[in-house]
Amino acid sequence: MTQLYHYVGPVEIATAVAAIPIGFAIRQLQDVMRWIKETEQHINRDGSIIATFTIDQHGTLHLADRHSEHVACAGGKPVLSAGEITFVIDGNKLEVSAITNQSTGYCPQTSSWPNVANALQLAGMAAPGHFSSGYEFRRCRLCQAINIIKDDVLECALCEAALPEEWNF
């Protein structure tokens, strides 16, 4: 069964971005170029552009500016995955060079990868075989802080309490 991830970040953020339009739906490769142009995205000197992404309940990829909140990109709705995606543009050629599940608003597990790969395939883009960088998240039972696990250390970055071994959102 496919898991839906609900927004778990601060309520204040979800409230602040509630009026922002949902992320740009990507149904074909040309939609990425249209999103870049219509939203006046900055392309880095190396031809790359990093974006916030979500995969909606129907498997559609949505893009928003990298500095935007995932909850805004998803229109506040549950997602199949979320993170950051890097595209490299070389003339008329566009490819996905990196993709992560880094979203502290939804905290998707790395097991959400098949949903990402499917959304990219549906949009006509080749997907890497897995997340370039996959992150594990835990909520501290003591202070409720959202933590990104680094170096397999299961300790809350805020209060130093032990974190659960299993994903707990």
C-alpha cells in the first residue's frame, strides 16, 4: 500500500502559506522549461536549477521555487513524497541530476522513492535509480522537534533526548 505523508511541520508555516498557489504541475518534460520561464527561475552558471518538489496523491510531480515551503507546493494536501530536485539544462536538453527527500514539512521516508521515479517517468524524464541523498527523520518524543538523522546518531539536536529507532510521524 502506498503511504501518504501529511504535513507535520509548524502550524504557523502552513497558515502563512495557505494562500500561495499550489506548485506547478509537471506532466511532460516541456512543463519544466515552461515553469522555469513563467516563474523567472534563476539558472546557475553550471546550467543547474534546484527546485522544491512534491508528488501529489495522484502521482503528479509539482515544482516550486527552492525557497518555498513544501506545504505550499502541495497546497496543504498529503503527498506521496517531497524534497528537492536538481535539473541540469544544456541547450534544449534537460535532465534530473539529483533528487532528495529533504522535507522537514512532510518527512517522507526513503521508501517513497518509487513514487518519485514513477512521477518522473510519467512526465517523460529519466530518473536516477534512487534518491541522490536520502534522509531519515524522527520526531523527538520529549520536545517534539523534527530531526534529520545524521551519522546514524539517534539524539535530538535540541534537547539531546534519545530518538526512536523507527520513523515516527
